Amino acid sequence: MSDAQTLPQVDFSNFVLSLAATAMVQLGIVPDPESGETVEPNLLLARHTIDTLEMLRDKTRNNLEPDETKLLDSLLYELRMRAVEVKKGGGGAGGDAR
């Protein structure tokens, strides 16, 4: 299959990065990769995606490589902070509130 040659390797890090990217789109922070448009934040959907990452962290505790644990923890921290910013009205489209 020729499409498989262009897809990233299937591993835990790429999987959680994909979920984090989805949450960033849902928060209205980065453009949707398909449309190129930045969407209005959907905090409920973003919270669900963040909760999914948290569930993965909890279910995989003590089974990950140290770098995978660090990646997951830092993604969760960043997404939570961004969700708070968006909820307060300061971190959505057009504004990088870092």
C-alpha cells in the first residue's frame, strides 16, 4: 500500500501526539489539517480528548518507557493550560498565550 509509506510509524508516542494535535484543533489553537481553517473552540470535545489521554496515562502507568511517560505528562500539562486559557477567552484562534 503506497499510503503506508507516507504515514508515521505506529508507536505510543505518535499515537498520543496525534490525540494531542486533535485536542489543539478542538481548542481552536491550531488549524484543522484537512481544511486549513481554525475552528471555534469546542471545550467539551477537547475535554473528552484530554480525558482520553489521561485515561491512557493511568492505564499504562509503569508500562511506558521514561521518555513516553515524560511526553504524555507534558502533553497533558500543556493541553490543560491551553484549555484554561481558551475557557478564559485568551488562547483561541489568533492568539498564542504562552
